[in-house]
Amino acid sequence: MAYYTAAVARAGSRWKALDVDVDSAADVEELGTLLTEAAGAARPVLLLVEREDEWWAVVRVDDEEEARIFVSDLDSAARSRYGELLGVTVAEPVDADEVGGDTQPGGDPDLLDDLGSPASALLEYCGEDPLPPLEAVSAIAGAAGFADLLEGMR
């Protein structure tokens, strides 16, 4: 099964695509460093990860902060090759009552509040009738204003 990753950063009012070799990072700290180096002064920096029809994740880096992560399905992500890179474990789930589905999302559901995707939206994408990863990531990109850029990167 294939993975898709896209890194973007906001430079002023516009988003730009970044060239980041995600597979060269050993852990989430190193991934955060790669993202910020590729972005220069542009912030925030986002990495979007899709694992075909299984799960999706968002990594966000702001100024001088550690990378924040949200993952749609901890169990599936933990068993994938990116699980270790993203620091995903099944021990950090979001309250299951908030989701209502078979998947168990985890991480920081508030990481995109200021970019048009509040925690409630991210959790809904993972809920009883979860969106496929492609659709969830596209919805996030649309809310933040870089849907066309993401489509051009595919």
C-alpha cells in the first residue's frame, strides 16, 4: 500500500509547496527540523500524510514549538512504517465518546483551529462514517485555503 505526503507552508497570505524527504527523518523531532528548514521563515508548516484507505495525519510546526500531530486512526498508524516516525502509540487516544466510530484518533485535535478545521471537524472526519483519507486531507486543505496547491501536488 502506498503513502502520500505533502508539505506546505504559509508565506504571508499564500501557501507554498515544500520539498521535504519525509523518509529521511528518524523521528518526529527530526521531521519538524526538516519541515522548518524547508519552509524558511514561512509559518505555519504542515505535513499531510495519507495511507490509502486506512488513515491520515497532519503534522504542524510553528515558531520555536515542537511538532504537533493529529492522526485519524492510532491503531492503523502505529502498525505502519510512519507510526514510529510520527511517534504514534495507541496509548494517547482522544476521548472515544467524542468520535463515535471504530477508529481511535489521537494527538492534538486543536492543531488546525486557526486554519478553518476545528477539533470537531477533525473528529467528525474520523467518526462513525469516516471520510476516506483523500477526502479528509482535501477538506483540511480547502478550509485552510490551499486546496488548489494540494491538487497540483498530487
